[in-house]
Amino acid sequence: MTPLFTTDHLRAIEQAAGTAGLMEKAGLAAATLARDLVGDGTAILVFVGPGNNGGDALIAARCLKAWWFKVSVVFLGNRDRLPADAAAAMDAWLAVGGTIELGIPRGRFDLVIDGLFGIGLSKPLQNEYAELVNKINALSLPVLALDVPSGLCADSGRVLGLAVRASHTLSFLGPKPGLFTLDGPDHAGQVHVTDLGVTLKTPSPIAGEGRGKGVTSPGALIDSPPAWPAARLNNAHKGNFGSAGILGGDSSMVGAALMAARAALLVGAGRVYAGLLDKQTLAVDPMQPELMIKQSTELLGLDHLTALVVGPGMGRSAGAICDLQRALKLPLPLLLDADALHLLAANADLREQLRCRANGNIVTPHPGEAAALLGGSVAEIQANRIQSALKIAADYHAITVLKGCGTIIATPDGRWFINASGNPGMSVAGMGDVLCGLIVGLIAQGMDCENACLLGVYLHGAAGDALASDIGMIGLTASEVALTARAILNGWMREQRDRKNV
């Protein structure tokens, strides 16, 4: 995993390391990447903003000019109001014969460099800068954004009115969370990172790892497979791999519970039970007869469950409330999803029961369910997904998986993660059911709740990515993702075994 840095953390790092020479290094790094990206092209259009991000762009322009590229610089600000370092960069650009354009010049360009605004932007773009961003987006050219695309909030991924849609973003010092969640991926393109030679004392936010050492970030990007279950012994039996329960599936919604149960089975749980509220359901799942089908009350009476999901297709009936009350009293890890979250949000007694549990709590809301849990709106949740997930985790004493573009995993002790896998093809019914099935199947086998969430979320997205690469994003189904997740997990474990045997 890769540590992520909020604006506050970056300011602290700059204060600890000093800023002398950083702008020159940032400009050179930007010019070097631009040279690689432009290929055989020769003409580069550079947009310079009124702050230090503009200074980075001016240094990049000067370096590219020295390397014999044709560089045009557009600057709409007031030279007399530039910060000291940016003003020095402007003087250096003019000293080598560079000129300033007040608008986009005529001609053909091969690459655009966006140096308008960086991490300091906190309000929506307006007037001439808003117009300039619209013109950049209308050019239909490759765009390299410096630090963050102009108009994108570096901490939340929220678009501040409008934002540059970049092909590539070069993030200085370290990667920012806003590049990987909400609107960030649609605007940042491929993210590159340069530390500018600054040593970052920033351990990955794994539980108990490296706390209190230097300026640390509580956040990380899940950009590679987290730890997975240990290799199985030859002398093993189904009891060694736990018993997962899925409670849900009221009338007309049985499919949700069955998809979750199938996913738990496919990820390796030894036994999987589907406890259904629908009294008229089938006695067997014809597609997955290995599942054991029970009434919800029967499931809650089993004494050998090792992990339980409550919610998929559960409905909000009086019976559902009674089942949730019983589930909250069970001494085992508990994952709440879908309708269980709405029941929780509407009932203070249920919320207090959850907070008092000590066996491992997980909630997996989408933004609408998160809004219900916090008593707010979807817009408020999406305005800062990280802070929303952290508040739910703290208020409900539960690891929180806030689903969406750049799914957030937050822990009650204030750590957070952004998942890098997944794609828009997964925006279909049933994906959340499969996700909670994957997570509970891993927990049933003995993984702790936090690592099961990290692995389950990343595996879920990786399976979607594999399918999108193979058949495309249109028409992906949740059931296909569950099957592909099994293949990917086995592949990871096989690679690990082969490395050990070399």
C-alpha cells in the first residue's frame, strides 16, 4: 500500500523539510515527464496560475525551452502579486527569451501543461479561470496536470465548480487522496508521483505499525493485493475454514442473499448458510447446491457460525428488526449491509447495541445508506468521503466500507484507506451483495475484520477489472465478479507458493 497525503500533512512535511529548492525540483520533474509524454511532438502549451503552482509550470516551461521544444505560456494573473518563488520563476522565464500570452495562441500543440491551481485552491473557479479551464478541456489534447488538476480538491476529490480533465497528473511530494476517489479518477488520469528528494517518514497505516514516528499520514492507497489467507495444510477439513452465515432475502429479494452466500463460498469459507426471511423460498439453491438454506431464525440459532452478514435483501419488516436484534447479540464478527443499515439508522436501541459489541463490527454503506447513518444528505457524504467514513466508523464503532468510486475503508481509531481497483462496469445491481459475501467468507476462515475488508474490497475491484479487460465494461454481472474473484485469489496464492518453492 502507498501512503496518501492530505493538504495538512503536506504542509507539515514542507515545514519540517523546508521549501528551499522544491519549486525548481518540481518544475524539472514536470518538464522531464512532459518530455517523455510528448514523444515525437515539439509544441507544448503551458498554463500558468497566480500562485506557486504557476511557478512550477514556469520552471517546467524554461527547462523545455532549453531542450528545444516550442513552448507557449499563457498567464492571466498579475505579475506583481505572484508569490516570491513564483515571481523568481517568471523572471527566469523572461530572462531566457520566454514570452507571455494572454490567451491561447493559434497553432498546433502536442501537449498541454496545467499549472493554474494546486492544492491550495479552496473555492470554486470563477470568471476568467473558469473560462480558461473550459477552453483547456475543449482542446482535446493530452493534458499533464501539476500536483492536482486545476479545480479538483486534493483532499476529497470534489470538483470545485469545474476542473481540468487531465490525461496525466504529476503529484509532488506524495499522492493526494482526492486523486483516487469521487471525481478524482475522472480528472486526474494516470497519476505519477515524485517525492522531490524529500524523505517522508510516513508508514502505511496498518494497525499498530509505526505510530508516532515523524510526520505520518493516517491514510493509504490499496494499490496492490493486501495479505491473503495462509496456504492450506494437506490434513485439513471444512471445519478448518469456518462457517459463514448470510441473513436476508425477504420476499422477491432472495437473490441478494444468495449472491452474497455464493461469494462467501467461492472465496473459501468451509460452510456457508443462507438464512432467508422469505417463508416460501426454495429448499436448495439450484445454481450452488453446496449452500445450506435455512429460515432466518434457524440460522441465528446455529452455534458454530464464525462470521455473519445481515442485510442483503432483508427488507424492513418487524421480522427483520427482530432478526437484527438477535444478530447483534451474537458473539461473532458481524457485517451489516443494505436494509440492516437503514434499520440501524432509524433505531437508537439498535445503534447502541452495535456500539457495545466487542466481537468485530463492519458496515458497508453506499452513499445513500451513509447519509441515513449520519442523518445528512448524499451530497454531504460525497463532499468529503473520507471524513464521512471516519465519522461513521467512530459513531458506530465499526469498520466502515463507504462504497463508490475510490471506496473508502475507515477504522474507528481514525485510519483510512482508498481502494484503487474497480471500474464503472461494476455499477450494477448485486455488486454490494457479492462484496459483503467476499468479506465475510474471508473472516469466516480466520482473517481479522480489518484485513478481510482491505482484501475483500481490493479483490472485488480486481475481479471487475479483469472482466472489463477481457469482455468490456458493458453488461458485467455481480455473479461473474464472484467467480473471477475466486480465480484471482487462487492465482495470487499460487504465485506466492511458487516464489517460496524457487
